[in-house]
Amino acid sequence: MEQFARWFAEAAGEHGAAGLPEANAAVFATASAAGQPSARTVLLKGFDHRGLVIYTNYTSRKGRESAENPFGSLVFPWYALQRQVVVIGAVERVSRAETERYFTSRPRGSQLGAWASHQSEIIESRESLDARAARLAERWPPGTPVPTPPFWGGLRLVPRTVEFWQGRTDRLHDRLRYRRAAEGTDLWVVERLSP
Ligand SMILES: Cc1cc2nc3c(=O)[nH]c(=O)nc-3n(C[C@H](O)[C@H](O)[C@H](O)COP(=O)(O)O)c2cc1C
Ligand SMILES: Cc1ncc(COP(=O)(O)O)c(CN)c1O
């Protein structure tokens, strides 16, 4: 994760350089128990030695798939830097305390939005969504804290491999894959892959 932190800081412009817009946007892939894949963009909200954390609705497709088949992948497409990071690993839920800390930090509108959205379900119309949001805004008027929905929270991708791709001339790119030496350890084997 130290190497990830270096590249993430460069992408986000934490060294005074101009950062990429939405450097924390990544494509998150999951698969059903039957092995059917699905992918969507999410925002990375934190990372440390334990893994990478995103927040979502647990009843969404990604939430359901990562519960029935607890593996996933995150791809960071930092095109302007000719870089890509691909993380593959196990997916677990973050603790309730960690989710609540994050949910409380979100703008009130987003908090109400999380309650209003039965994410990934078919809805009748935009109006029905707006009407539900309006009812919820009355339930928790300004000044009242919005509780964390029980169906909403963090997912942590615990990396097994992290591949750092750096574009180079003639399609002879650098690809360095960090592979965990053994599950549960923080020892990594670095292997160079053919571009
Ligand atoms: C830039 C961007 C960032 C997004 N970030 C998130 C996110 O952090 N969490 C989330 O649940 N959905 C996020 N979305 C919406 C998802 O891409 C997706 O539409 C939604 O989560 C439903 O996915 P699912 O039905 O595959 O579970 C984001 C979309 C975009 C375009
Ligand atoms: C539905 C949804 N949930 C969660 C997020 C994560 O970002 P935030 O917590 O900053 O809203 C996003 C970001 N686009 C989103 O669209």
C-alpha cells in the first residue's frame, strides 16, 4: 500500500502538482456466485494497510454480489499520467463504527439521498424518487441528525495483488505486480509482467 499511496498522491496532486480530476474514481468489478461479472465507477474514500474502502448500498448489485462471492477488483484509470493501478482481492464490509464515522461526514443531502435510494432497483419514475426524498427530508428536518441507513456502508477490498502499470514508448510498458506472499501477511513479492 506504500507504493499505492505514492501513486495516489501523485494522481491527486498532493505534491503541489495539478491533480487529476476525480483521481479517486475507480471502476469496481464484482461477480455473482455464478461468475457473471459486473462493473461500475465508485469513489475511493480511504485506504490503509488493511485495504481500500468505498461506500455504497449493500442491497445494490455490487453489494449483493460482493456478499455472495466476496471477491472484487478496482481499476484506477489515470490516463493523463499514462498510469493504471489494478487491485484484486477479497471484499469485506467495514465495521459499523467506521461506516457511521464516514456517513456522518457526508453532506446532509447525500445522507438523505442514501435513505431515498433503493439502489439498483427499478423505480416507477423520477417523481416517485423525488417524492420519497421529500418525505425523508420532513422526517429528519434540518438540525436533526440523519442516522446511518442499516443497508448502507463501506466495502473494503483487501488486496491480494496490486499491479502498477506505467505506459512507455512502443507499447513496451512497465507492469509491476505486487503479490501478497501469504494471506494475512504484509510481505509482498514483486513480479514484472510482460506489457
Ligand atoms: C464518478 C462516479 C462515482 C461514483 N461513486 C459511487 C460510489 O462511491 N458509491 C456508489 O454506490 N455509487 C457510485 N457511483 C454510481 C455507480 O457507478 C453505480 O451506478 C451505482 O453504485 C449502482 O451500481 P450497481 O447497480 O452495479 O451496484 C458513481 C458513479 C460515478 C460516475
Ligand atoms: C450513489 C452514490 N453513493 C456514494 C457515493 C460516494 O461519494 P460520496 O460519499 O462523496 O457521496 C457516490 C459518488 N458519486 C454516489 O453516486
